[in-house]
Amino acid sequence: MKYFIILSILICFSCKEKNNNPIEKKTLTIESEVKDEKFNEFFNKFSNDSLFQKERIINKPKLYYYKDEYAEKPIFEILEKQDFNFLDFTKDLEAHKLRYNAFKTEISIKRDSIVYSKHGIDNGINESYVFKIIDKEWVLISIQNYSN
């Protein structure tokens, strides 16, 4: 019996895998529910490939923002897909180390979407990118920029 307990403990610790990728950590839940494209694979390609990124932005994405710092509610605009410049997320995991404009990233899994957010550290950065599965593929559907 004693050997069985020791063997069980060793197996548990040897099976434990360290995962430093926050995207992979956060998407395990949704990937078990959604049998379509895996978000972490999509997001890595979306972050690095400008042509792929253009393909994966919904036709008329929405932009939410405050007109000025005294506005009570946000304004939203419908953007044209062709007006987008490349959105660079490649250095976001290291952004908390920046001297200026440092921010942390967070991924929130919602019922039918994933929200990728940037929250400033001692600054007013507050941006969220909302992704949703449409026709079995992840697409960017809106940007919420509430930075001040």
C-alpha cells in the first residue's frame, strides 16, 4: 500500500506540465466547448501575419471609445476593414516590463467570444479586442478603446 501511494504521487508530479503561455492557459476551457479553430493557434497567426489578420477582421468592425475624458458614455463607429493597419500583439507579453506605456494583458472567455485586453500599469491604457467564431473561424469583431 505504501508503495502504491508513493507511486501515485510520483505519477501526479511527473504528469504536471508547466505552461507559461497565458493564451494557452486561458483557452483550454473554451476549446473543450468549441470544436472549431483553436484560439491560441489563431491568435499567434493573427499577431504575426498581416494578410491573415486582414482576412480575419469582420467586414464592418465596431470601434468603441470616449470622445473626451468627460464623456458619460462611449461612442461607437463602424469601421471599414480596408482602413485597418496591422495590429501588433507580438510584444504584448513583455509589455509589463516597459519603462513607459507598460501594460498587462488578460484574456476573458465569454459565452460566445474571447476578449483580449490591455490594462495600463500606472497609465490610462485600457483596450479590448473582441473575437468571435463565425463560420467555424475566429474573427475580430470589435475594438473597445477606453484609454485616457
